[in-house]
Amino acid sequence: IAKVIEVAPVRVYEVATFYSMFNRTKVGKYHLLVCGTTPCMIRGSHEIEEALLKHLGVKRNGLLCPILISDFLQVGTQNCDRIRSGPAGGNTSLLGEPKPPPCRDLDAC
């Protein structure tokens, strides 16, 4: 790839190791990828990955016998009541006009 696009091989390697969608080793016919970004991890992607590994009986980056999946599950909002990223209890930390910091006016101190 580096020869084709005329860049140093290390530049191709940097991109390939940064983005998770580029596979540097051969993968099987079926490839499961669970989101590992911070927002996904906050919403429980690690627990989903652990459940998948346990259910399929494989280790991370492991191989498994081919299985055919006939059902398709559209992943979406897991808690319809919570659609924003704000505090679960609502805006409770700022209930009124914020107080100015003390001694803003040095003559008044």
C-alpha cells in the first residue's frame, strides 16, 4: 500500500493501527466488532462484549466455529426515557443564578 500511494511504510502502519476497522491479521468469515469508544464504553459496550464472548464460548480475538445467524437485531436506544447525555436526575447542580467569585472587585475586598 505504501508503494502504491508513495508514502513511507510507517505512515500506513500508523493509520492501520489507529483505526479499528483496518484488520492487520486475517479474520474469519464472520467478524464481530463491538464499539470501544468512550461514549460506547460509558453506555456498557464492555459488558456487551463480555456477554458475547461468554455466549459464544470464545476468547477475545479468538476463533469460533461458523454459525449462521437468522435473526437481525437493530441496536438502538436501550433506555427510551434517557435520550440526552445530561445528568440522569436532571439539571440539579445549578438551580439559580450562579454566585460571582469572591473579591472580583479588589477595591471591595
